Amino acid sequence: MKIRYDKDVDAMMIILSDKKLAYESEVENIVIGFSKDNEPIWLEILDVTRDFLPKLNKITK
């Protein structure tokens, strides 16, 4: 697993697999990349500091 953060666009990418991307699906501010056998291969979390982390903080309190 690899994790990358791009502060210029406030997005975090969590790479789960080296398989090739077949399609993507977006749920709120999370884009999920899937392989041709429907396995999640990466997650891209958008608006990490402005949206995701505040929500996560609220949930974990």
C-alpha cells in the first residue's frame, strides 16, 4: 500500500494494488478506482483538510 498527498489540490491517494484501472466510481468526495475484476485498486480522497479530516474528527470524538 502506498499513500500520497498533493497539497496543491488537497487530495490524498491510497494505492492498494498495481492492477490496471478499468473504471472509477465516486461517492461524495471519494473516488474509487476498480480493476476489471471489480477489485478496488485505489482511493482518492478529495478536499482532505477542508472536508474529510473535519468529518473524521467529528466521528472519532
